Amino acid sequence: MRVFIEEKKFGDKIIFQNASFEIPELSRTAVLGPSGCGKTTLMRILSGLDKDYLGRIESPPVNPVILFQEDRLSERISVMSNLIAVTDDRNKALSTLASLSLGGEEKSHIHELSGGMRRRVAIARLLLVDSDYVFLDEPFRGLDDSTRKKVSSLILEYAKNRTLVFITHDEEDLPILSSDNVIRL
């Protein structure tokens, strides 16, 4: 995918001007930079969610899946109901929960879970959706080191035949998700 952004702004604030980016097919691309530099905006443009810019995308994703910074779960329903919203395969959903150390939590309501548990439910939901591109915005937010390692191996397995783009402000995340392409903002 090649992206050419002549201009992207919010009000009078210019976010990108005459910028170009390349995301090689099947790559593990990190978008790295400090808070507020446009990482999430770039992800929204790359994934097709933001079309309010001057420019173009060559070979855009056909069927992207996105893990946002916010978990975007339905708070008042169960963990399983959140997963069934994206898959009919209850057994696969249970297996995915177990792989994320959430076995037995399928009947829990989201508002009853800790922040790290919510994050893992959001990741479980992502892992249940078929896609060609995987976009992750600060995927390890709220996770401890051992959980981060477990989650990263599951994400890498899922992304094996997909293009992965992940946003981070932490250089330490680059080797964890095996980045082979880095966009620094």
C-alpha cells in the first residue's frame, strides 16, 4: 500500500502535508512517535476510516480489522456476547478466551472486568475476525510484561498471512511485534 497525503488538517492545525508512506504487503509496520503527532490519524487514513484529506491510497486494504486505543466493547453485556457480535463460532470464541487467560470469564459483564482484562477481550474479538490488514493502536495498553508476550505471540500468529500495522510510542514494542518496517512521525 502506498499513501500520498497532500494535506490533512483539523481546523487550522495541519497534521500532514506532502507526506508519503509505504506499507509493504505482509509486512509488520510500526508507526512510531510521541503522543499527538498524528499516529492514530494516519491509521484511520490507512484503514479507510478517515477520507477527509487531500491525497490518495494505492492498493488500500479490502477488509481491515482494527484494534483501537479504546477497547470499544459493549459494557453492559457479557464477554461472550461481545465476541458473538463478530463470530458465530462459540467454540472458537471460548478457545480464544482461554488462549488469553480469560477462560471462565465468558459470562462476566465487561463493566466487571479490570482494564487489562477488557483489553484482552478486545484483542480476542480482533482475533476472531477475518481480514487482510490488521491495524493495532497501542495494542499493549494496560497489559503487564508476561501478558504482553502472550498477546504478541497470538497477534503474530494471527497476522502470519496478513499485513500488520501497529501504532506505538514505545521503541520496546518494535521487536515484540517483529517489526520489519518503521514509520517515524
